[in-house]
Amino acid sequence: MHSWKRTATAMGTVAVLSATSAPAPAHPHVFAEARLDVAISKDSKVEALRHVWRFDDLFSSTVLVEFDQNQDLELDADELQEVANVVHESLAEFDYFQIVTDDGRDVAMEPPEKLIADFTDNQLIILFESRPKEPLELQGKLDFGVYDPTFYTAIDFTEDSYMAVENLPQGCSREVIRPDPDEAIAQNQQTLTDAFFNEPGGNDLSKIFATKLEIQCSANG
């Protein structure tokens, strides 16, 4: 069982996330609304990705029940820190659900030093920041997305403005790409079929369904 599923189970979602190693249904059980800010430096390099995830009421309530050690129906600073630590550790193997590509090539990201957990209006909020391992210049086409390769968690950007770019220079354009699931399946039918039979639990093809922020820049942009 994957680490994120172990985390979800630890947070009280045993009823919806199977604790066995049997194949899971390919649909999400945990939902989060998200915001992504791509920060650009003065020398036109990608400086950081800043993430905010707000989880659904059901998942948030199970987090409250499992981590409220003093049973005061609140999460104090120490309890929130424990939530952040558990999520930070369990998402490491999934690169924190981030996908970054440079003209189609995967970009390695540094893991975030820490995650911050908050609990507002009865919803769990996770915040973190990550940076490219190597300098990433704004040229060509860069794509930024957030997805769970196991399909257990749906990360949803409900408005295009929630995928933002700070300090986008002249000569660059920004667009939010929302793939149509039926079209994505049709266009990748053979690849998806081969992956299912050859490597059912070890591929990252769910990224074809991910909403992405696309930045295009000219060579001197």
C-alpha cells in the first residue's frame, strides 16, 4: 500500500481507502481545492512553486478526529505540526504530486523543507514551497501541474486564476490547460492499456489528466 494511502488510513479513512494490497478503483476518494503560484526571479528563472491545498470536509474531519490528542475539538500548534510531518513524509515518494516539464522533459524538483498545516473553517489546509534542483530558465514551453499518480486524491484548480505566475516577463504567455478526460483516454489508449497490464501500479500516466499551467516564452523572452 502506498504511503499516501497509509497516511489517509492513519487519518481515519479506512472505510474508503482499502488497507489491502488489492488494486484500487481508479477514482479519487480525497478531494482538495488548490492554488499554485509560480514565482519568477528578476533574471527570468523559475524561483519557486508555492502550493496551497484545501481539503474536503470529510477528509478534514477525519484528520481532526485522529490528530486531536487532547480531544478539545481543535488542532493546536503541536497537533498541526504532526499533521504536516505525516503528510510531508508520506508524499515524498510522489514528489509532492508535482509535475514540471521543460519542453516535455521532466524537471527535477527539490523536496520542500517543510509543510505547513492549518485548520480553518473546519477544513485542513496544507501549504508548501519547492524549488527546481537546477536553474530553470523561462524559454520554450514550461508546464506545471499537480496530480496524484494513484488517483486517490483529486487536486482541483476551480478557477484559472488559481494557477498564477508572479513577475511574468514580457515575451512570455500563460495559459491553463484542462484536458478533456475522454479525449485524453482516446489519444493515449494503447499507452494506457500497455501500462495497465505491464505496470499497473508503477506508472505516472495519470498526469495526462492533470490540469496544467503552461508558460511559453521566446528565446530572448
